[in-house]
Amino acid sequence: MSQAPDSPDLAPLRRQDHAAFEALVRNHHRPMLAVARAIVGDSLAEEVVQEAWVSVYRNLPGFEGRSSLKTWLFSIVSNQAKTRLRKEKRVIAFDDLSVPDTGVDYLDSGRFHAGNGHWKTPPPGWHLDSPDQLLEQSQLQHCIDHTLKVLPPQQRAVFLLRDIEQQELAAICNILEVTESYVRVLLHRARLKLMQVIDRYQETGEC
């Protein structure tokens, strides 16, 4: 069976070779942490990822490579995060879960293409091709961090997974267990909120 394009040599991983596993952790810990953070928040994310790595190590001998290794890792950490939420009996109040899948009314701001939800004219300084560059600008760091923290949980999750981790829409749907049209709704709302913060900062120098 051929392995997925983004997978390393699976043989040493299946043997649970320590060097191969350490390399896997180095390469994928940060994006896995982003997935966990998107689901359970900052306080539990690191612990969830550590638990996920334990599960990964135990199950590597049975990984067949039917999906990419990254997809498999994200599936494990997202399931671990959801399990942790249930154990903690924490209820995340996702916003507007009854939004219909119209795919029309949420793209009426004039800044987005109705077909794909992408920006027509990105706000100044908003690098969608490299969104992490925006987050590295020290003068905006506090404003962006604060805004992300106060976004509704699913908006924050979709924004982090799509615009920061560059995950495909299908992968985000699987991680969050929502429809693609709803992912687009959430992504639009999160981007719009961040855009407003950036515009205000550029106009006033304040959050």
C-alpha cells in the first residue's frame, strides 16, 4: 500500500523507533497543539496533546497509511480533545448553531467572493497567504490575541485551523464535526471581526 505524500518513512514509526517518533513530535507538535487549543482552549491544550502523543505511540504499529499521517494525527488529537471536554463536563456554547446552510447572506459585506469565501480586497497588512506574519507584528500582537480569546469558540477554532494552520475545509469539517457551509459562515465572521480590529488599530493606534 502506498503511503500518503506528506508521510515520512512509516516503517520505523510502525516499529515505534524512538528517534523516528521524536522527529514526528518535533514536526507535528505545534499544529497538533493548535488543533487542541481550538477545541479545548489554552488551559487544557498542552495536556490534551501529551495524551494524544501517548495514543499515537501506542497505535503507530497499526497505522496503515490510508490517510496522510498528518490527518491521522489530527484525528487523534481532536478526538482526545473532545473526550477531555466530556470528562471535564465542560459545555461550549457554540454560537448560532441553527444557521441555515444558505451560503449567501453571510457574504454580503462586499469584501468576499460569494463562490469561495475568499477576500476580494484584504485589509491592509492582512496577509492571508502567510497569516502568521500578521500575528508576529508586535504592535498588533496584543490586539489580535485578545480578539481571538473573546471570539466564540467555533469561530476561533475555524480561524486557527484555516488561516493559521492552513487546513483544508474538509479536514476542519471532520475535526469540528460541522458542515462545510457552516465552516464558511464561522470563518467569515471570525475574519470580519479580526479585520475590524486591524482597521481600528491602523486608524487609531488602539485596539
